[in-house]
Amino acid sequence: MADKQPYLNANFYGPTVPPSSKRHRGRRVLCTILKVAIGFIVGVGIVLLILGLVYRPHKLEFNVTSAKLTQFNITANQLYYNLGLNVTITNPNKRYRVYYDTNEMVVLYKNRRLNSLSLPAFFQDTKSTAVLSPNNFEGQRLILLAGDEIVEFNSEKAEGQYPIDVKFFFRLRMKSGEVVLKLKPKVHCGLRVPLSNAPNSFSFVFFPNTACDFQF
């Protein structure tokens, strides 16, 4: 009597076919390529991070060490002013020298531009301090004050000191060997300058050293 064959239902497809060895090799090669690529990207990132930490420049330091205001009064909507400043620029970097190619200095009162001055190009060595002494901010400017601004001006006049903003706009190069950084930083100095001949002032008017905000 012949052996009975097992019953095969419709879902039986025969023995499992093992995957092709070529497919396994292809996956291994792909994984190896991905690992090498990821390792290369991580390595380049680490190198760039180290170089960035080594060559990242420190901010330049701006300070207004003195300010002399000998005239500041409004007559018939005309503001008459005479301002002299002494500004120091310190380069704290031991790697970077600084080339100031284009330089503009602006004086403002209540967001109104009173005057501007183009400064000559100059060079600053590492670990050094440069001094700017512009003393020709003198003239008159049409200025219309209204509402709270009139109250503020009268209060400033009684106090004998005025809020004056000084801004610098630069195009400069910071150079260390073959590394050259071209930057356009902005500098803002918020000052409160006493009027030297104000009625309530003494013969000696004290102006505190004022640090400026430097932004690359």
C-alpha cells in the first residue's frame, strides 16, 4: 500500500528560498560606504570646530574715555551743538591685525542724526590700542520736538546733561597669516554727556568712561 501524501492546502508554497548572497554583499558594501561617509563628515566637522575655536577673533573693545559738550541749546527749532570726543579702540587679539578700510562715525540725539564724520583708513596691530579724538562735531540742526520730547529736553536742560548716541560703521579686515576675515561691524555708544558750561555745573565736569556695544 503506497504511503499517503500529506494534504497540501492552497497556502503551501514549498520550502523557503534562501536570499541571494549577492544581495547580502551589496548591503554590506552600502553599509560600509555609509559608515565611511559619516566618519568623514564627523572628522571634517571636528577639524572645522577646532579651527574655529583657534581662529575665532575676539571682539574689538570700544570705549569713550572723555566727552566735552560746550554748547547744546535749541533756539527757534534749531539745535546748536559743539561736541568733542576721545575714543579708544583696543584689539585684544594676539593673532589678528586689523585693517580699517572704510570708517564712518555718526552722532545722534533722540534718533536724529546731528552730524557724521568719515575717518581715514588706518591699521591696528595685535594687542594694541588706537585713539580717535574727533573734535569737530559742531554746527546746527533743524530739530522738531513735540509732546514728551519737549518735557524730556527741559528735564535734561535742568539736569545739565544730555543723552547722545555715537555710532561707528566699519568695513574692516582682520588678518592672521593667510586667514583674512572681511567684516562690517557696528558699534553703538550710548552716552550721557554733561554740558561743561551748564548753570548748575562745577568748573570740572566729570564724564565716566563708557564702554560701547560691538557687534560683528
